[in-house]
Amino acid sequence: MSSLQTLCSGLPLRPLPENRGRWAGVSHAPVRTPGLSPLEEQLALRNALRYFPPDVQELLAPEFAQELRLYGHIYMYRFCPTMKMRAYPIEQYPCRTRAAAAIMHMVMNNLDPAVAQFPQELVTYGGNGQVFSNWAQFWLTMSYLSQMTEEQTLVMYSGHPLGLFPSTPWAPRLVITNGMVIPNYSSRTEYEKLFAMGVTMYGQMTAGSYCYIGPQGIVHGTVLTVLNAGRRYLGVKDLTGKVFVTSGLGGMSGAQAKAAVIVGCIGVIAEVDKAALMKRHEQGWLMEVTSSLDHCIERLREARKRKEVLSLGYHGNVVDLWERLVHELDTTGELLVDLGSDQTSCHNPFNGGYYPVQLGFAEAQSLMASDPAAFKGLVQESLRRQVSAINRLAKENFFFWDYGNAFLLEAQRAGADVEKKDASKTEFRYPSYVQHIMGDIFSLGFGPFRWVCTSGDPQDLAVTDELATCVLEKAIADGVNLAVKLQYMDNIRWIREAAKHRLVVGSQARILYSDQKGRVAIAVAFNQAIARGEIKAPVVLSRDHHDVSGTDSPFRETSNIYDGSAFCADMAVQNFAGDAFRGATWVALHNGGGVGWGEVINGGFGLVLDGTQEAEQKARMMLSWDVSNGVARRCWSGNQKAYEIICQTMQDNKGLVVTLPHEVADECMLQQALRP
């Protein structure tokens, strides 16, 4: 058992740690098939060995070469620490700055086996959301963080710690870029090669920015989505007895089971990986499990009749489940499902993100490695079958939406019937949840704001919950418009019930949806409580990259922007830069995340509150920009809600001046001007 001091002392070389290979009893990433040429294989091996002095390279070279052959990537399993990975209390980290210790706290949380999907491959969620590319990078990063002063910045190139560079106390302590590949070469095929060679990395969103807080991070958004789907599609506020069918219990998708219980419906979630399913069951996020499709349908019927609240995990392929629901409809006339979606990692469909119905789990993993082309063909056939079943159910009073995981995009590429007539490139037969639900929330400036209590003490989290509740209640009392009031009330209810639902997995963290005004007020309240000693240690503020301003993604976050700019990434890049010089402790900018490599540009931040006046100043300035950037962009695209919010924000902040659009409503004028 190593110590945190050892973990921060640089690469362990003398002696080298024992090579224990892949651990038993934990989930592992699927074998990758990068298709490297002999020259590229040499380059991958050379790139891995350059982290080590010449006297150990002869020993490590055949070992790393074997990893490349067996797994398609050099993870450096020998250097996987023996110390338990978790978010230790901040005072235990041997650092020169509190900011560095806070970053270490967040890094180790992302690699905690209770949190991470494939911890030994440094994957936090999404099947390929890397924290680092290999374990040498982890050791070096921890060492640099322990040395770092307030006048240095650590620079990270796709998992690789480039080094510590002189900067200023107001500069970020850490700047991360992941997957910044030249656009013409940002294809999936090129990515597989570049990742295998160790020169780029897919950081998903909060995996590579060190800001993941376990599946709680998406529970609240899923709760809001399912509740609003019931209101919009079914015309009900109470989801008792309603059935929500979906798939995925691995990383972020594990939130679906908990969300179903919180909203009071019957959630049936299919998962092919038994280890992932049982992990959620053991954590209390999933009430029941079954591997029998007959029992699954029987239990579903029973729960509907009794109007039970239930989360039922089906160990099997979701396509079998959808087709069985069609069979029940066609043979009995009974529609057993009301709402449906999908949260497989369909952004990565041919490397373990989606498993074809024709094969069992182990058989599919074997074919994925031995014959990628055949595996791809089965995946696309499976997608067509899944869509066919969903289309049949949708002829009745059943409603499906895309959850931003590239499901409909990949189904379209597979030839499934998902086309929508006379639609833009970002629209399909079924809406994305942003187009119908979350888009309006983003336009109001609300998004997934979060914080982590670095003391590791649940009591500190309880204090922050109470402070956040008081802030939102005061905002309502001071007067806000009805749409904003409803959002605040939903979030007050969420916070009050959070402890009851045992949402914490890993670090002592909380998420809620808030707007600019709420985020700033909550940050100030936390910072003042730290100064008074009511919160025992610094608090890290962050958010999901899936937020008002953080992500340009035409098939998800910006899918409800219809002025043609949905495929442009200025907002996310400007947000990254603006956060950096307005006081963020660290910033990150990523290619990919959510719907996949080459489909998204997104960024995030971490901001450490330590009770100082400087921290409050940074929070006020940075958080204001971090929200108003996206609201202003949505306003310019023609969104009326965003227009009203940005106008109000300009009244409250005289330093803010935004270009407002004029209405262009005369269609006849446009048609006449365009006549030849």
C-alpha cells in the first residue's frame, strides 16, 4: 500500500513496481483495434518508452509491446498504483498550494473504482472517456501538482503533462486540452491510430477535465428530462404507473435507474454487462435485477397494475426488450411502455459503446477484436432492428427521444428509418431531449452547476445544501419571472430530497440546475461560509460541459439553434478562453464528448473557493461570463426566452453590452429578394 507522499514523488523506477497485469474483479475496457502499420507500432512503443530512462527501457519494451498487441493500447499496467484510488481529504495531499491539492482530489475521484467505468484503463465513463492515456502520465501529473506554486501553470496535452510554466497568481493553475486534432484529420479511424500512438486522447467531458462527480452528475438532468417528457408528451404531472424503457447502466447512464425512482415511475433499464448492472444494484441505484425477459415483462405488468415505483434492471440486450414489447402489443393489444430513450455509448458504437443483439456480451467482445468489420455490420443491423421496434410502438401512445448519445445519428448512418421530411441536418424522426426539453432551460441560463466539498466530510455537504436552498428561496422572495421561479422551485425540491436518495458516489458533491444569478449568489455564500469556518475546507465549483455555454454540439447542446450556426464552435472556444482569464483555477477544452469524436467541441472549468476575497471576486466575474456567453449566443440565434434573459442581465450589469438581433419576419420580402 503506497502513500499519497509516494504517489506524488514521480514515476516509481528504483525499484520498478511489480507487473500485476489486469486486475480480476473489475470491469475492463474492450480491446481496441487501431489497425496500426508496423511503422506506427514502432512509433507507439517509442512514444511510451520516452517517459522512462534508458536503463529500464529494455525491460519495459516487450511488456508494452504485448499490451499494444493484446489490448490495442499501452496503458502501462505495471504502474497502476496499489494505493486505493479515492478523493482523499484535501489536507492529506502533499502540495504547496490548495489549488493543486483540490485538483488532486478531483483527479483521484475520477479514477475511484466506485466511480470509474474502467479504472485500470483510466476510463471514467462513456466507454472511452479517459482521464489520462497511460499511468506514467498520472504519476508525472501528481508530481508536478505537488511541486506547483501560485506562479506556475501546469499544461496538459491530451493526458500528457507538458510541464510547469511560469505564470501569475490570477492565471489558471492548470490548462487542459484533449483531442485537439486538425479538423481534416479528426475522423474515428484516425483517432484510433492517434490514441494508440499515445499522442491524443478522448476526454469525453468531465472525465478529461477532472470534474466528474459520479452518476449524480446526470441524475438531476435525467429527472428534469423525464418529468418534462411526461408533461409534454403524456400531458401528466404525475408519472405514477407510467413506464420508461431505456438502456445503459455503465457510467453516466447509471443515473437512469435512480431518476426513475425519484420521479415516481417504473423504469426498466437494459444492460448487457452484468458487472455494470450489479455495481448499480449494490450501490442502491437499482432496486431489482432479472436476466429473464419473461420475468421482466411479468414484473413490469405487475408494477403498472399496482402503480409501484420501481427501477428494474434487465440483464440482456435492449433490442430484445424493445422487440418483446412490440410482440406484447401485437399479440395482446397492450402497450406496456409510455416513454423511451437510449443511453448506450452510441458515440462509440463499434468499440464497445453499443453491443449487437445477435451476440452475447463475451462473444461480441471477441468479435470486436478479431473482426471489426463483421462486428460493425452486426451493430448496424442491430440499430436498424431497434429503430424498427421503436417505430412500431410510436404508432401508439408511446413517445421516444434521443438522449444526446448519437443514437439517432448512428441509426441514420446504419440505414434505419429515422428520417424527418423537410427537416434540417440536426433533426430526425424523433427529437433530441435538447430540442424539446432542455433547450428551453438552457435559454433561461439554467444548467448543471455543481460543487465538491474537498474536506470529504458529509457534514460540509449538508451545510452547502442548506446554503444553496436559502439562496434560491431568497431569489424567489426578491422576485423573478414565472419561468425562472419554477426552475428555482424544482431545484429547491431536488436539494431537499438529495440526502434521502443517497446520491453521493465518490466525492462529497452536489449538482443543481441554476442560472447566472443563482450560481454567483451560491458561490458567494459558500466562500463566506468557508471564511467563517462553517465549511471546513475549500469547495470546488464546476459544471458539466453539457451546459448553457460549454458545448457546441449540433446533435445535442446546440441542436435547437436554427440559424445555421449549430455546426460552429465559437461559443465553446470563447468560453474556455474567457473562463481562463476571468479567474478559473483550471480550464479544459475538448474535441468530442456526448455524441462522439469529431462531432463536438466542449469545455469546462474548476474554481476553488477558499474563503478569500480574491476567490469571491473570481467567482463573481467568471461565473457571470460562463453563463451569459451562451445566453447571448442563443439570443442572437433568435431565441425569445434568451433575448428576455440577456436584456434583464444587461439591466442588472451595466458592464454588459450585447448585440441584439432585429426581427426579420417578412417571408415575402425574402422570397422576392431571392428571385432570379
